[in-house]
Amino acid sequence: MNFLAHARLAQHGSDDFLFGNLIADGLKGPVPAGLALQTALGVRFHRRLDALIDRDAITRALHARAPRPQRRVTGIALDIVWDHFLARRQHDSALNERIYRLLAHREAEIPPRQQRLFHCLRQQRWLEAYADFDFTCHAVAGVGQRLSGRNLLAELTPWLYREYDLLEASFVALWPRMEDHARQQRGAFRPPGADS
């Protein structure tokens, strides 16, 4: 999943917990020991939900339908497409503003590989812009520019346009399942002694 989806599933938690969910993709390997407890729990929560969505039957079925040459990058595209449907169907301006404020306030703590990305996200207000599917597909292709070799993500965007109805139906079926997964996982990602 991408920023907006992770934030929606983590919004119940503290700002530290939400921040951990936002920066998790910028942290490779083990969770750094120096992170605040809630931030570290947020990173782990993010990683757990990524594993769950990647194994979901709906996600696997979409991978199988994607054009074979671009199949290995389909998951990246789907992560961003889910943010499109959230922005379009379930706009939450209060959460968006919370994310923008949090990223601005904690800018010095953002992993170096995400600093420019999050600066652009805030300045260009991507969380609202994702509601535009052209913007979303441009973002998908932009990620592909940062990968080595041919831009397979840009090559995948015509399929995303063609299969828009299927993608939306998949989101409608998948998102409630992810909300259920998030609710079920919350207890495991709560510090000892925290209220339920």
C-alpha cells in the first residue's frame, strides 16, 4: 500500500505511530533501535499490513491478469492505485492535514531516501491529487523512472486505464478486508499497558 492507505489504517494511533507508518518504506532491514517506541510499532504495523495485502487473493488475481512483461511491478502500481480510490471515494481532509503537519514538523526525522518525496507530497498536496486518475498514473510512471532498466511502470499505465472498472471493483472488495486486518492487528502493535 501507499501513503494514504497506510495512514487511513493507522490513523487510530498516536502521531508517532502514524509517522512510523509513513516512513516505513524508507527504512530497509531491521527497525532502527533509536526510534521512539510508537514510531517503531508503526513501522512494524506498516510492514505487517503490506505482507497481508500482498498475499490477498484479490491482489494475486490482479497480478495474474496484468500484462506478463510488467507483472513484476504490478504491486507497486496497485499500491498507488489504492490511494487513488481512497482519495476519490473516501476523501478525509482532516487526516490529510494531519499527515501534512506531521511530515512538516518531523522533517528532520524523515529517512534521507524519502525527504525529497515527502517535500513534494506536501508542497503539491498529493493526497488530494491522487483523486485524479491521470495524476495517479503519472505518479506510477514517475516511480518507474527511479527504477533501473526500462520503465515498466510507465508501460503498465495503459493497462491501468483499460482495467479501471476492475481495479475499482477490486478496491471495493479489498479495502474492507484491509480495515478488518488492521483492526485485528492493533492489539499486537500496542505498547504494554496501553488502553485498548
